[in-house]
Amino acid sequence: MTINRQKSKEEVIEALHGVASEMHDKMSKGNPPTMTLPVRSKTNISFDKKLGVYKYGKSKTVRDATALGSARQLLRALHISEFVEGMISDGKTSTLREMYYISESWGNGKFSTQNESNNLAEDLEIVTKCLREDFGLRPEEDGARIIGNITFEERNRRGDWMRINCRDDVGDSGYGVPYNVESEKLKLIDEDIDFVMAIETGGMFDRLVENGFDEEARCALIHLKGQPARSTRRIMRRVSEEWNKPILVFTDCDPWSFRIFASIAYGAIKTAHISEYLATKEATYLGITADDILAYDLPSDELTKQDLGALEAELSDPRFSTGWWQEQINLMKEIGKKAEQQSLAKYGLDFVTDTYLPEKLSALGLNY
């Protein structure tokens, strides 16, 4: 299943009605209602080497009302469909957390945990081939912050388009990426940059902003806020695709940060149904690397048992199958160390912008 564009309101409502229609068709023939969807387990998710992303396989599962648990899931799916259709009709949105609490009025359909409601929202994405954004469902977390000479037009809550330059029209915190970054909400208007640098930590993002790195290096800086939100990954994909700009990922040197890069470049198992829509397979890992720990004699910490286990798992992860990644992971295990981006401050506050990044960018053919 591939989602490659945002749906119109009419298409979303029609797709939601299709969920109810499957159940109705079964019941009209005297059979228990059903909902068919891909098996959402690792056994039915594989890495598509041609596309470079995780994808669901062909195995299907059918939920029906012959078991209490499945019957409750079908009831919840109908409640969510009705709730979403109402929001679309009223021009409203809600957070996933709000939907969880709204289910308190759904009787036997109410959720026991937030995780249950989140998972069922994802199920409906898969079944309807619509996006969560199509449903008007928002995450609690904010999207990225962006600083750089790029211009967007964003539709505000009154329906008016606002033109925003992410360097001249924002403060030091940058432009806040909305949860919906599709063309109906956000248009990419103009740019004067050579590349985009996605940065894991807020401290490093603020350091580069304070040092004027975006202007000096002619780039846009994106604060990922740790594991990036879906809107963050999507806006990077759009900038890469529509403006043909390189996406460079600058993180800490630890196995969890490597997975941040992998989710940007290849997608993640949890969002396998929309990996082609979110992933930027042209993204390049910039650093920090195990090589950097040695070459720059960076302050570092000992790897924990959890770190070592994660690194071992990454050695067999298809997203890290290249010779370069295998070398870096094995070297990291060998030296038994991990390091943060801000360990570069050992050499002063300007070292990262005056020395480290110019050297790393030069190795990629991006001189300034």
C-alpha cells in the first residue's frame, strides 16, 4: 500500500464509508462484520531494496465480531470514522490525545490506553489509504524548527495565505513546522540555499544559529527535536524532491542517533505503510561518527549494555548494510565509546562552525 498524496475531504469521507460498507455487506448476508488489513507484525514487513524503504508484505488479517476483542476494535473503528467525518464537516482538527479522551463517551468502544487509540488510527490510515493528516488528527509533539533563506506560504486558521521567510521573518527559535505540511497547507515558494542540515539536538541547533552558520554556509538548519515527527520527515522529503536539495543529518554518535538518520532516509517499521511518502533516501549522514571520536579526540562515554545490543542489531539491519556503516558500527564497538554533538565544544564554541563542519562538508564536495 502506498500513500503518495493528500486526499480531498470528499475522498477521505468516501474511504471512511468504505470501512463501514465492508462491515455492512457482511452483516446484510448474515455474517459477522469484518475489517481487512495487512498483518502488522515484523514477519509481514520487509526492506524493499529497490525503493530503499520498509514496506508491508501481502499477508492480510481479517478482524471480525466473533471474538470480543475484535468486535470492540470494529466498534472503535466505526466511532473513529464518525468522529473524523464530523471534524472534516466542521473544519476542525484534534490531537490524538483528545481523541483518546473523547472515546470516554463511546461506551464499550472507549479505549483503555492511548497506545490503543494511536494504533487504531494507524490501522485506518492503512485500510483507507489516507493520511492521519487527512483525518485532521494531530500529534502532541511539535514539528521541527527551521532557520534559513527559504520562503514558505502557510495557510492560517482563517484560510489566508501568509508568506514567511525562515530567516528574515522569524526569531532565533526559527519557523515552527505545522503538523500538516502538504500543499493545501504549506507551499514551497522560493529558496537561496545549497543544502539542508538536519540537527538532532537543540543545543547544537542554537549554536549554529548563533554563529550564523546558515548564512555563511548558504543552508537551511532544521532542529529535529530528537526522533523527528512525521511532519519533519515529510518537509525534508518535499524540499529534497521539489527543490532538489541535499539533506545532511548531523546527530550524536550513538546507536539511537543512527536510527534517527535511518528513519529519515529509509523510514521505520512503525510507519511502513507511509515510508515511501516520508523517507528521503538521498539523505546523507554527516556525523558525529566513530572515526570523529578518534580523529578529534572527542570527550566520550562508555557504551552501555543497551548500546552494545542496539549496535549489534544494527549490524543486521538492512538500513545499515553498506560497507561504511558496517565499519563505523564495528569501530564503535571496538573502541567502546559514544559521543555527543556538543563534545566538539572541547575546542571552543566556534570550532564546530570554523573547523569541524567545513571539513566534513568539504569531504562531501560542499565547499563554502
